[in-house]
Amino acid sequence: MIDPQRRAAYLEALGIDRWMVRQPSAAPTSAPAAVSSAAPAADADAWSELKRCVAECTRCELHRSRKQTVFGVGDPKAKWMVVGEAPGADEDRQGEPFVGAAGQLLNAMLGAIELPRETVFIANILKCRPPENRDPRPEEIRECLSYLHQQIEQVAPRILLAFGRVAAQSLLGTEATLAKLRGTVHRFGPRQIPVIVTYHPAYLLRTPSDKRKAWEDLKLARQVFAELPAEA
Ligand code: URA
């Protein structure tokens, strides 16, 4: 549970006035549900093996310029999984996704729906930094995507949040614009995991006027999660 003062700070970072925030009614909130013993846990051996494969990956040219791979961070049994685009300079240096300025805003966005960063799993489409923060190339995405698919398979989250165009298009296998992808519930993979698409926090730092729309997306995600059927 995030304390009310901290949540207020997160909402402020999103440009949301306190008076605008309605608590969800009697429905369960998006607070991370306790992990039930029936929850599919990431198998420790398979997880370590996947980490090793990523750390040693040379499938595309990005391995030549990276300082290190950025596998992902968080709870490998998380109910919520966040998908970003690719590591930047800070992430390449620290080996952890979303640790720079965009990461601060991401934390605030998650905090606004009462999801402390450590309770979700955060991964990127690419595990290596594209030089000069250029966009990922199609062939890089193609080579790297199976790592994310394996992460999703092993974490088995109940909901996926895609941040930004590259994350959304790559995850959903579409070329539709972000504007088209926002506001509806998409599905991923054989488990038909719901996917909610929103703006990338780096974009929101440049375009704060769209924070309001991002807040709508986050509320949609919270509602979709609250309405998920109970786990078997
Ligand atoms: N932007 C992303 O999409 N991912 C990161 O890890 C950092 C910035």
C-alpha cells in the first residue's frame, strides 16, 4: 500500500489534481493482490537460464556497443508487467530499466494507481541500448522479442501495460498508431492477457499536456485489472 502523501506526490507528477481522483467503489482496487499459492511462479531454473541467454546475447549489432544487457527488474511473479522500449544511457550503465528521468515519471505513474515499482515486473522490448537513443530497428526488435515473450510466459502476469508506440506495436504485432491503440483492451498470447497501451513517460516529459490522457489509460488498466475473474 502506498501512503496517501506519497500517492498525492505521484498524482501531482502526473498533473492530476487531488480532487479529480475518485477512489474505485466497492470493486477490488488495483493494489497488487497477494500472490496466491496457485499463482504460476517463474520457474527459478528457467528464469536464470533466460537471464543468462540475454546476458550473453549477440543476435544483433547492439551487443557491440552495449555496456551490459538490461534484462528487467521487479517481482518475477508480478500480476502487472510493464513493457517499455529500450534501455537508454542510464539503464545501459546501471543494468536496470527505467532508472533515468523517464523512470522517475514511470514510478509516479505506477504509484498513481497504487503499484509500487517493486511489485510489478518491468522489461523492455530491447535488452540492449540503441546508440544515441535512436529508435530500435525492425531487425533488432525481431531478434530480441522472443526474450520478452519468454519473460511474459514465465512471469505470467494478469495484465500488461505497454508504454509508448514501439512497445505497443511490437507487443501487439501491429503498425497501428498509438492514438488508435490507446483506450481499448488488447489481448496478448495464448492466455489472452489484457494489454493496455499508454504514452511513454519520456514523451510525457516533453508533452505534459498529454498526462491527462495517460491518467485515463491508467484508470482503464486499473478497472480492467479489478474486473478480472478470480484466479483458478
Ligand atoms: N525508456 C524505455 O523505454 N526503457 C527504459 O528502460 C528507459 C527508458
